[in-house]
Amino acid sequence: MIDRPSLKSVRQTLKATTGSAWRGLRSKAEALKAHVVTRDPVWLAVRRPGRPEAVAVGVTAAVAVGLLLLLIFFDGNWLRGPIGRAASASTGREVVLRGDLDVRLLSWTPSATVRDLHVGGPAWARDRNTAEVERLDVSVRLRHLFIGQVEVTSLTMTRPTVRLIVDEQGRRSWDLRPDRPDDGRGAKLPVIHRLVIHEGRLTLDEQRRGMKLDAMISAREARDPHDGDSGFLLDGRGTMNGAPLTLRVTGGPFVNIRRDRPYAFTADLAGAGSRLQAKGSITRPFDLGRFNAVLTLEGRDLADLYLLTGITTPNTPPYQLSGSLSREGSLFRFADFSGRVGSSDLSGTLEVNRVGQRRRVDAELRSRSLDIDDLSAVLGARPRVTSGGTVASSGTPGKLLPDAPLQTDRLRTMDGSLSYRAGSVKANALDIRQVRLGADLKDGVLKLNPVSFAFNRGELNGTARIDATKSTPYSAVDFRLSGYPLESIIPARGGAPTVTGRALGRARLEGPGASVHDLAANSKGTISLVVPQGRMRAAFAELLGINVGAGVGKLLSGDQSTADIRCAVADFTVARGVATSRTFVIDTDVVLAQGSGTIDLGAETLNLRIDGETKKPRLLRVWAPITVNGPLTSPRLGVDVSAVATQGGLVGALATLVAPVAALLGFVDPGLAEDADCGALIANAR
């Protein structure tokens, strides 16, 4: 325990120490003050200013007063010329402020009024101004300008006129910086809290697609909650290649718009036989590169959408599709859409993006149930939807091959890929059960792989390449047929099949042509068909050799007996659209036949002749060739009675066919020679 005298001593010591320190600090402060008063030049200049100091103070005061008077009496018209010249230099076009310019700077939200503003067109469209505004009132938030942001508190435009032009070369009049390629990400406008447009007008002249539009634009605030005319409205009328075109876009009032509050809109575009309807929202207002909407498409042909969207799509029957449309920068995504195309259902996802300076479209499509005539429209057939389904025709009466031309200029505008699968196919004459297609488009060259059709029995698989880099495309196709039943090709007689068996074949063709018909008419290559084994009505087998006694007798008696087809081979060389037989053999139990002739793919006609020799002695027999002539759609069978031949010689001639047939089998199907020894069969016929 510390006694009281000791505590008193400690307090006295602390007091003495503190007082000594305080007196030291005070002494130093007084010394510093004395130094400043007697020697510091700034203090001396203030206490006893000389001529330089007086001049500096006078200049500063004059500048301050001048700035104050400038702000009070500033006339914005002084800046009309400099602003116009600076804007003209940066945009490469004439910008003129013809009316008064009023500027109000003494505010936390500085504002300006521009009257009679004119923005000229680019060098290639000098005769039409890009924009004209009778009056423009704008105010911005000052504190955001200090951090490099533009936030518009109010924007009012009176009678603005905007003219948009796209010329044949794809140049756009509204590109203020044509040296900067469009990245497809959409415009990002500054935040506008309040937007009002009085009697606006927008015109569009899209010369490449023949589109003209004249629209009125307005943006009004709601006078009361029940004001039906408030909000944004764009209502336009025009033409698309001479046909009517309409566009209507609506949205809510532009009041208290915020970045984090989506802005709802609707859009309805109709023209060129198509209609697009969207209802959605811009997720970040004034960032036009982001939005979500529900989109409905309908029209007579998906190919017509190119005129409205610039996206190349194939020809189709009438369609109606609906799905979710979104945009994220340059990527547009039409996801989970579904609907009908002709008599078929169609669903999937489609993406449109910009890669470099080219548009790219990728699609994954599927159908649960496909009407095969709907798919034939892709090849140029003319579909017609009826109550019983879709009916397709070639376009020319009496012709089999479609003649609708491929629009090569559209293929050159974009790249892309396609994957399509049909899970089932409605009943059809070819008995197709499933379809699978793949496509890749790059720099005007379209590759189809795979092209696959699965039949009830057998399948057709192949690839195709279409070079559309020139005005007339050049195409190459390679298709293989395997296991296709002959009874699906040759109709039954009397309720029983005339011919049974499986057919294998291959077609390799190439040539120029804008349509399937033109390609066939100008093609070169080979077409081959092989029947390794099968059965034929004995009556028809006898008639191959014109065995009148046996053949006619069996037909009249209704004989249903059959003869084996040991082998059938048809091999044609194609040049300039004409297929000429190189090997044509039908070998049955009772008759051995050899054919010759041509098939004109351009005229779609047949001119074939079949000479047959019976393998067994017959009492009544006339040896004359069978002829097959006429159009592919309805060939005529006949007998060339003027060419009655003597027996003998045919079987011996067939011996020379062994080597060509053996080579052909490996071309059609590498495993075919093991399945059926057609070469040996012909050799054994000697």
C-alpha cells in the first residue's frame, strides 16, 4: 500500500514534467510564428502586397467574374458552328444546327434545346438526309458526367424524321463509322429516364431485298392510368417486292426507366407471305443487344423469311411455329420451338450468330411424324396441303424431277449447320419409315452428310456437295441403296407380287444445274442396280424370252408359280444427262435376257430393249425383243415384232460380261460378290 505523502509527490512530479513540455512547445510555436511574420514571402506578400501580387489577384477576380457573367449571359448560338464542324468531321457527313441553340448550364441537370437539326447522308446518298429534328430538348445528370457516364434525365423530340437506306452493296446510311465493321451486338444507348417523341417518322429503303417502309413513331407519357394512347408506338406501312408490308411495335411509357427493370414490348411484322409476332422485354432498357420474347412465326413458305430476316431457309409448305426468342449480344436463339410445317410436326432450336463478318445459323430439328411430301419441298417440289395431307409435285405436269431453281445468292450470304431427324414417317408409296439429314454450309459450299432414308426393308444413304459460289451451282451426289424390296417398285398383279427380292444400287452423278432437274439433265457419272437373288412370276419370266405358249398360257390361267431370279444387273454410264446401258442382264431359271438402251434424264424418257432366250425347249416361241419406252412417270411396254431374231448366239455373248459384272459388284457393295456369285451364274449359262 502506497502512503498518501508518496502519491502527492508523484502528482507534483507529473505536473512539473507536463508544464515543462508545454512551455517547450509554446516556445517553438512562437519562434515559428516570428519566422513566418518576418521572413516568409507568401505572408509578406499578403500583408504587404506588391505590384505582382496585385496583378495576380486582379486577374483571378476578373476571370471569376467573367466566368460568372458567361454562365449567366451565355448564348448557345456561339457554339452552333463549332459543334456542327466537329460533328461533321467525326461522322464523315454534314451536320448542321440551323436553328437556335439554347444551353442552360447552372444546374445539377444541365440542359439544352436544339432547333432545326440536320444530319446529312453518307457520300453515296448525299441527296437524302439521314435525320432531321425540328426541336430537341435534352438534359443530363451532371454528377455522372464527372465519372465519364452519360445519364439522360429527359429527352423530348418534336417531329423527328429518320431515313434509313441499305444499298445494293449492303452499305447502311446510319453507319456513322463505316470503317468499324458491325459486330452484330446491337446498340447500347445511354440511360434515358424520360423519353417523349412527338410526330416522329421513320422510313426504310432496303434495296437488296426490295423492302420499303414508312412508319410513324410516338412516345407519350400517361395522362392518367387509363390513358390507352400512352407509351411507345411505331406503326408502319410499306411494300416488299411490291407486296404489302406492315410493322407495329408497342411499349410502355418511358418514365422512370431503370437499367435493372425490364422494359416490356410487343412487335408484329407481316409481309412477303409471312408474319412474325413477338411479346417480351428488353432485359436492360436501352441495351438493345439483350432481350427475351415469345415469338410466333407463320406463313406460306419458310424460304420467304429471307426477305424479312436475311436468314436463308429451305422451301417448305405453309408453316406455324412458336418458341422462345432471346438475344445476348450477337447471338439470337430461337429455343424449344414447336409447331407444324405442312402436315408434319417440327420442333427444335435455332441459333443465329455473327462470326467475323459472316452470319452463321445452326439448327437442331426433329419431327415425331413426317409427311414425306413436306420434305420433298426442300428439293424443289411444289407442295400443296390438303385435308388428307401434303401432296407434292415436280412443278411441271408429267415430270418427275423438281425444277424449282436453287437461290445460290442466298447460300453465299451465310454459313451454318443443320441436324434433322424424323422418328417416324407417315404412310407413303416408298414405305419410308425414318429420315436423318445433316448439312454444313461454308463460304457458299453446301455439304449434305448424311442423307439417310430407312425403309420398312432396306435403306438409302448418301452424300451431296453443292458448290454455289457461282451463279450456276455445280453439284456432286453419291447415293447407295441396300436391301430395298422389289415388290415396292413393281406393282402386284392379281393380288400376288410380280417380283420379289432385294435391290442394291449406287448412283454417282455430278454436273451443273440450278435445280434437281437441271443437274440430272447435265450430269455425268454412273448408275448401277443389282438384284443378287429373288423370284419372279413364271409367266413374266417366260415372256422375257417371248415364250408365247408358256407365258400367255400361264397368264390366262392365273398361274401363280414363280421362277428364281439368279441375278439381275443394270449398269449405266451417264454423259450429258443421258444414261447409256453398259451391262443389262436378267438371269432366271427359265430365261436369260440381255438389255440395252438409254434413259434421258433431262427429257425424263426411257428407250430400252430386252432380248431374251429360253433355257428350255418350247413348242411355241417367237423370239422378239421387249421394248420399254416413254416418260419415266408412265413407261410403255411393247414387243418389237419387226426384229424377230434367230435362236442362238445370246448365251454365248453373255460370257464376255463376266469380268465387267464382277468389277461392278465391288463398286455397288464390296460384300456383294460373296452373297451372290452373279459372275459365275452368267458364266455357267454358256
